[in-house]
Amino acid sequence: MLGGPESAYKVVEPILKKIAAQVNDGPCVTHIGEGGSGNYVKMIHNGIEYGDMQLIAETYDILRHVGKMNNEQLAEVFDHYNKTELDSFLIEITAKIFKKKGDDTNQYVVDTILDKTGAKGTGKWTVQEGAEQQVAVPTMAAALDARNISSLKEQRLKAAKILQGPKPEEPNKNINHQEMLQLVKDALYASKICSYAQGMNLIRQTGERKGWNLKLGEIARIWKGGCIIRAKFLDRIRAAYERSPQLDSLLVDSDFSKEMNQRQTSLRKVVVLAAESGIGVPAFAASLAYYDSYRRERLPANLTQAQRDFFGAHTYERIDKPGIFHTEWNAPIL
């Protein structure tokens, strides 16, 4: 993901093409754009990575604690997922993680790891940048929050003895094993579409503001090899931006919109199932909220703007006439 003067890139391009990861449509390297565009795109890549990892972790949590699946069964599920549209490096290594036992014990390594996640900063920077650019990135923000709350291990141990959740027998008694596997698979894929839509929107917005002339389809292409989020799915993102370089969002692409329409019910059921089971799924829930907010013609933001005008005279626009308006909310009604 190289940024800077294109003339400088051309000098080193032959070397970079030789050492880059190679995929079916060429080496995974390109000139992103001028200035710091390369580092910026790499940062957003890592923010997307946060979302991917959290969605996979939530999938694991549901299958383990609601589906009562052991590590061998989980490995089989993720091996299967990796033969579908979810084929990716992160799904592949997740299957391998569930199979690994420690050299010094007969325990599965994953079960011995403290549930406390570290972070190097790129996820935080991506969320901060989303706020700066006024681009919603709720799936990535939820993933960052999940890491932050995981760090409160000592507090969580105390809270577990005080705070109540649903009784074990309460959640969906009627859901069968195969139905759960399909629901979770569909929810994971739908949430992944939402997360990547957020990341690509942030890249596009900043690229336009800075005049970087970014090619989103080419960015998706070079992520297909040599990076953490490499996945079969990226071919479809590339195709979407080749069909429509100025695409508002992946959610409204002709192919992705059909898939979201087909899978949104599964995502809803999984979020409900998790809530009824007392399992936090912040990334799944944030993806669903993002989808529902984006698809609605009218949101309750009119009330929020009325409140802002009431306490701060921030004014508002109207749906029935052009202009900027302010109301004296405390004035007597005549």
C-alpha cells in the first residue's frame, strides 16, 4: 500500500512487484495515491481487521455457549465456512486454532489463553478518523469497545458474582443445531458486508477530501494476498467498484444488496438469540443497527435536531420548504 509521488513509485515498482504476494490477477501492490494515502489505507485495513476478528469471536461465543460445541466441532464448522463465501485467512487460522493442543499439556491452547485482548492503536485511530470525517464505522467501534472491556478482567470477575443474566433454560428452546449453524454463518457474512462498507466509505471520503484519486476496486484487489484480511470476498468488492466507481456504499451494490436482503433476517435472529442467552455481540448488533439506519427513509434525527435548537439555538432545516429555521420553543402558544 504505497503512497507518495507516483514518479518515485515507478522507480521501485519492478522490485515491489517481485516481492509482493502474488494472486491470480497479479502482484498485491499498487500506487495508492499521493501524500500519506498508503499509510492511511493501511490504517483503515487494520480497522476492518478489528471488525472481522470481533465478528468471528462473537460467532465462536454463540456456537460455544449456546450451541454447546466443543473445539473439535468448532474446527469442523470453521473448516466448512472456509469452503464457502466466508473463505478467508482469518477463518482458516481460526479452524487451526481450535485444533491446537499445548506441547506441555493435553489441553487445547485456546482454552488456556486469558480473555484479555491487546491492541496496537490502528483500530482506535480508524474509529477516531471516522468521527473526524463524520463517517459511521460502528462495527469497528464495537470491536474496539470489545477489546477495551475485555481488559477489565478483574472487574468482570467481580461483576459476574453480582449482576444477573437470563436463566440457562430461557433462550430459544426450539432452535436446532443445523439451523443455528446456518443462521450464524449468514449473520457473519451480512455483518462482514456492513463492516467493509464502513471501511471503504471512510477511505473514499478522505480520498475525495484530499484529492488522492483513490481506486477502491484496486485497493480491494491488493488486499487479496499478503495481508490479514485477505479473502475470497474481496474479488466481489473489486467487481462492485468496477461496476460503479462512485458507488455510495457496498450495501447498495446490485449483488451485495441482494445478499443483505436475503441474510438480514438471520442477522436479526442471531442478535436476538445472543441477547436472550446473555451473550454480548456488539459487532453483530452494531452491524444490524447500521444496516437498519442506512436503509430507512426517515430517522428520529429530527427530534435530536429539535433538541439542539431548543437548548442551543442550533437551527434546523425543514422537509416542506428550503432555508434555515429556529423556533422559540419556550414562547407562549397563542
